[in-house]
Amino acid sequence: LHAFRRFILPGIHGKKTIHELVKPKSKAKQEQFYVEKWNSFKWKLLFKIFFSRTVMSGRGRIRQMFAHTNSQSIAAIYSKRVKKAFMRGIISRNFYLNYILFKQFDELPLYLEKYEKINDSSIAGIKIVHKDILTFLQSLPDESITKFNLSDIFEPVSQEEMDMIVHEIYRVSKPNSRLIFWNNLVERNISKEMLKFFMRDVQVENELRKHDKVFFYACFYIYIVKK
């Protein structure tokens, strides 16, 4: 994204147009701006090239993250998500997008507001572990964890491997523990065999989705452990 901001985007749009993108405006005005000014031939062409499987697996993400991606046109998937986000009129005050476009935050994310405390592991009680998650979970005693924020770690693994991880998550979870994870390019969810041990919190998912600033993921799931 740094390379895109520095080398690609300036060849597509000028600074005035880039700043105009994130200015507050109505949904109708945002759609008009995207169609008439932003979604140019250069934007579509260079976006398609830069966010292709070849470039992304070489510069953006490790190749293993694409091992289970069926779609050949990764750029087309991301293009649809970006289009949806850029046209819906709520991209102003989006600290992720501001950082992508300008390398600075218009407002600090909560985790950066608390950075000093988080960075001091002796205060925050943070322990850094350099292991794959399955190995780490297998080393833990039963019912020792209450919350799991797993981003999109299931992207590079098979469904069978995910099932193994979820089984261990259930074992080490205390009752009513919460599990959150995202899907990006690979569709992953808890298998039917394991669903009886988890309760999906669709209401909270839908509420949080209204405020979601990370527009390049497909979806996310929230589950509560039933014990």
C-alpha cells in the first residue's frame, strides 16, 4: 500500500482529487464523485495490475495466503469492495483509508491511543508468542482463554486444518468465551460438526458492520462458546 500511494496513485489522480475523495459529502454526491472523477480508465487499469495475484503474492502478502483462493481475478474482487466503499459516502473520518492515502491518521485508532500502555508489556500483561496457533493452543490447559481475535488467519489453511484449530479453541475456552475472525479471499467458517458448540452472534455482527472501517474484507463472524 505504501508503494501504491507513492508510485501508482500520483499517476492516476492529483492531490486535489485524492483529498476530495475523503471530504464529507452526501451519498449521492459521493457516488457522483466516484463515477465522474475517481473511476477513470487509469484507475481501473492500474488497480487491476497492482492488485493482481502476481503482484500481491510478490509484494503484498505471502503466497500461502492465496493457496486456497479459487478466484483467478483477485483484483476484480478488491475492485468491487473498494467501489462499494468509495460510493457509499461514509469514507470520511476513516483512519485506515487516510493512512493508506496520506500516510497519516485523521484521528488515531483506539489501539494507537493506548499505544504507550500496550507497548509496555509489563503493565499490559502482554506475552508475545512465536508459534503457529495450533501448536500454541495445544500447549494450553483446558478452559484458559476467554477471547479470540483471529483476523483472517484461516486464509492459508484448509478447512480440515481450521477444524482442528477450532476444536482446540473449544477445548481451551472458558464458558461464554468469544471468538471473532474475518474472511478475506477464502470462505471459511466453523464446520457443521462443530457448530453445536458455538452460538453465532448475528445481532452484534450486524451492528458492528455499520461502523466497519475495514472495507477490503468480505465478512466477519462472532461466535460465543457454549459449555
